[in-house]
Amino acid sequence: SHAIYEDVEDIMPKINETKTIYRNDKERQKAIRNLEKLMQQAVKDLDFLVAARYRDEIERIRKEK
């Protein structure tokens, strides 16, 4: 099970390292919708660490306004 955490850690930092600046509300809302879908799929897959990181990224985008 340790390898699973390493794999997640290899993948997930990319979400937080990519500090995309959205040009407008439409782009921001589209990104949030996409991240929400990914977060919901992660929950279905029982990948709660991954889901939490998507949630954190969604919150970061919402605060950009």
C-alpha cells in the first residue's frame, strides 16, 4: 500500500504547482466544473487524498476572484 501513496504524491503535486490564472469568470467556472467532476470520480474510486487535493484547488480558484 505504500506504493499507492507514492504514486499519488507523484501525480498530485502537479495540481497545486500549476497556478493557472484565469482570464475571466467563464474560464474559472469551467475549470471548477472540471475539477468537481475529477473530485467526484476520485471519491467513487475511494481516493480521498486525491479528492481532497481537487477540493483544495477548487477553493484556490474560487478565491482568485
